[in-house]
Amino acid sequence: MANEFNPEHKEGKVATAIEEQTAKLPSDVFLWAALASMGVSATLKILGERHTSLFVGQWAAPFLLLGIYNKLVKLEGHD
């Protein structure tokens, strides 16, 4: 859609290929991945693996952002 407003800005071939493949994934995948990372993080914390727990717990936000990006690509498409 952005291409209609400004034809000088186009996605590269790699970005287009990635968007076409990731748009096939259901958005729930990213939500479940975020919840799973929080669950694994809590389990690691209980087991005393403090640093690993923090590392895995930080994955939730990127998974949720990828879900939002995935949803936008599905709704708006790419070039």
C-alpha cells in the first residue's frame, strides 16, 4: 500500500520473500511463543537459573512484536 503513495520506496526482494512466508503463519503462533517463553522463564527461575531465566523471559516482547508485524503484513500486505 505504501508503494501507491510513494513509488520510490519499495521493499527489497528478501523482505518481500520473508513477509510472504511469515504471513502464512497464524498470529496465534506468536502469542503462544510469548506465553511459552514466560512459562519457561518462570520454571527456570524456580529452578534457580536466574540469568537464563532473565534471558528467556526477555523473548516475550519480541515475539509479541513479531505477532503485530505479522498481523500488519496480513492486513496491509507489502509493496
